[in-house]
Amino acid sequence: MDKLFIIKIGGQIIDDEAKLASFLQSFAGIKEPKILIHGGGKLASALAEKLGVKQVMVEGRRITDAETLKIVTMVYAGLINKNIVAALQAKGCNAIGLCGADGNMITARKRKKGEIDYGFVGDVEKLHTKFIRGLLKKDLVPVLAPLTHDGKGHLLNTNADTIAQEIAGAMSAHYQVTLIYSFEKNGVLMHIDDASSVIKAMNKKEYEKLKKEGKISAGMIPKLDNAFLALKSGVKKVVIGKAEELKKLIAGRSGTTLSNG
Amino acid sequence: MDKLFIIKIGGQIIDDEAKLASFLQSFAGIKEPKILIHGGGKLASALAEKLGVKQVMVEGRRITDAETLKIVTMVYAGLINKNIVAALQAKGCNAIGLCGADGNMITARKRKKGEIDYGFVGDVEKLHTKFIRGLLKKDLVPVLAPLTHDGKGHLLNTNADTIAQEIAGAMSAHYQVTLIYSFEKNGVLMHIDDASSVIKAMNKKEYEKLKKEGKISAGMIPKLDNAFLALKSGVKKVVIGKAEELKKLIAGRSGTTLSNG
């Protein structure tokens, strides 16, 4: 099977022009088939503030009312997505910017109101990998904004880490997939205040133990849960680490490498 | 050669939820290969006003400074494009929303400062029809936002009528193309205040004559110039008319049909 790199870029990198450009330079340099999935950084919140649309976050997730859905659609699928595509094109990388509605790529179900009403937030229901594989076969590089659709005409806001995990899992039937979660941190840290305390390797058992002991930061838990789900569904390798060190992350010389073992 | 319908939707239809939905229903019903190109309506101006970014229009063209480029990227490639895609998907039409940077589809040159500095506005330089043909062959329906890129990492704001004309012309080497400019008016009017005074058919000579006599409204001239350019470059048929009558426009039973004859 051919190799496929699925790279999620998130956190503060999106908001930092110089860091993002450096990351995209490394990304464009990957010779193998690749997919980029980006988050929204703080740009959506900044626009919402300017427009006077109050944002409510619950455990790092954005409550998405109708006005907020408009904002994330503009910022994620428009501003961030198309600027990344133009930047990659300038580096000779034939990027194509899409969201989950395009080509009916990702259908999702609007999350049911529980204790919390997340609004227009969707949980992935079905992935159409044939469409994605068709793009890769044409040497196109999909750049995905974290929006899905319900098949009934509505866009839904969907967590980018989860989309990366779902695509990585589904593509594992066809490719040898490496999934990389990259952001501003060096990796999973043993001590949250010590940037040098990166855990170089961690398996599921070690993760569960550290989680129980309260040693994994709250923000890192959903990311790690996604990572182990991806491994469970056939992804060969998951690495979490610093976006600026993408080449090292791929080579396994930086960040935290996770395994199911 | 196979038929191809290239449909531009613009004007006030974009801002009118019910009219847009009705138009998209008709569009989805077209059995032949098709491409939709949309403008931005008044949504970009409305967002600019909310954000306090002053908009300057010169002869119907938007002066695009850096902040305005961000706004049109958000509104055209994000909000409008992805909502149209989701709506078409719900009608069983396998839409894919793109701008000119995606797949390196349309490269453009930043317009040089003349008497007027249009800012980040681009004039089409090169169209990569192979990419578009690849999408059509996979039964995908391209939905295009009026943005291009310069190949050096910058997005550029480009007139949607012109993009429609350029694509229609270039695709005429491969398809029998019908180009439809649809909006809120019934067609080209003989008397601007009389909505029923639609000119049913007009050739280039008749157009030039009416233009000289000052009978063609200023807003209609660039559209008609684009239409005749398209015919000159091999497009079979150009029709200008009311978006809600798309089926009739296709059948030649509504609007103004143009010919080079």
C-alpha cells in the first residue's frame, strides 16, 4: 500500500502568518500523497467579537448558533482555507480547498440536545473516501475546512481533530496512513509547565494510566482520544507535536509518537 | 460534442433565500454537465458595513483593499459558496465548491494601477480546463466563487461575469457550451423602466447600434460585452434573463438570446 500523510494543523499556528508559511513550506515538501486539515484558530472568535456575536465555549467546543455558523463558514471555508490553498499553489503544491459538503465528502448528524445544546454542530456519520481517493489519484492535495453537512441542506460545524481521525481511519483501508496532529506545543507533556518534558512515546495503556493520575491536561484529552481511535481503526502511526517541526515529526525525531501496543 | 451549461447567478437573487432555493432546484434539474458561477450579491457590502470597512465602487466594480479582500474571500468562497453546495447536495446534485486558486484553476494578474487603483483585483490570465474537465467527467458539478490567484500566494477578486465568459470560451473547445447570465431582471430591456420590454434576440451589430444610441443601461454593458466575447470564442449560445425562469431560459422561451450573426 502507498503511504498517505494526513496532517492536522491547529492552535495558534493558524493565526501566525510567519509560522503558518513555514509550516506550509514543509508540508508542500512532502513527496507522498497528503491531506491537510485545518482548524480555525482564534480568527473566528475575533470576527465574532467584531460583529458582536457572543461566543460560548464548552470544554473547548464552540456552541454554534445560526450566526456563529455563518462566521465559522466564512472564516474556516473562506478566509483560512483559500489563503492556505493560494499559499500552497505558490509553492508548487496543487492544493484544492474543500469542506465536507463538497463532493458529498462528509455527512454528519446534528448533535442532539443533551444537557448542552451545541447548536449547528455535527458528528461524522459517513465518509465518502472514493471522492477523496479520486482527488489523490489526480495528484491533488485536499485542504479541508472543518465543516460537514447533513445532506438536507445544512452545514454543520465539526471538530477538525475528529475529521482528521475519521479520514485517517477510513483511508487506512487503501493507504498506509500516518496521522500528525500539529500545533504550537512540542508534544504531549509530562509536566504542563515544562515545554521540554515531552513524552516521546506512549501506548494506550500508558495513556490511560496517566489520564487516571490526572497528568494529562484537559485540552489534550480529546486529541489523544481521537489519536487512539485512529490507531484502533488501522492508522499506522500517530504523532503529536510542533507544527514548525513537521519534517522531524514525520521522521519520528520530534513530538509524541503514539501506539496501540 | 457533449452539451455543457455554464450558468452565472448574480444580482439580488443571491440575497433572497426563497428565490435562490427555487433557482437551485431548477439548476439541479439540468441533466447535462453543468457549472455554476455565483457573484456576491449585497452580502459582502453588508458585512463590510458591519465591520466598518468602507467600500468604494467604481462603475459597479469593487475597489478591493486588503481588508475588503478578506471580506469577499469570506463571503464569496465561504458563506455563499458552501451554502449553495450544501443546498445542491440536498437536491441530489453532487456539487463541489471552488475558487480559482483550487486546483490552480484560474490564474490572474493583479490589475495595474491606472487612473484608478482597484487593489487586489485580478484579470484572468490562464484557465486550466483540464482540471475542470476532470471534475465534470466524475459527474461533479463545479460551483465557482469569483476569486482567482496570482500563483504567488495571493488571492484576487475577479468579476464573476468575466470568469463565466472565460470558462465558457475555453470549454468550447471540448463542449457545445450554452452560457446563461441569470439575475433578477427579465433580460436586456429596450426601455429600462419597462420590465416587459425584453429584447428577445440581439446580434452584435444590433447591440453596437443600441449602445451608440445610449439605449443600453450602463450596468448591462459589461455583461453584454462579456457575452459577445464568449460568442466570439466559440460559445454556441448566450442567454441573459431571470434566474427564476432558468428552465425557460435554457429552452429559449424567456430572456434575451444573443448571437454573433
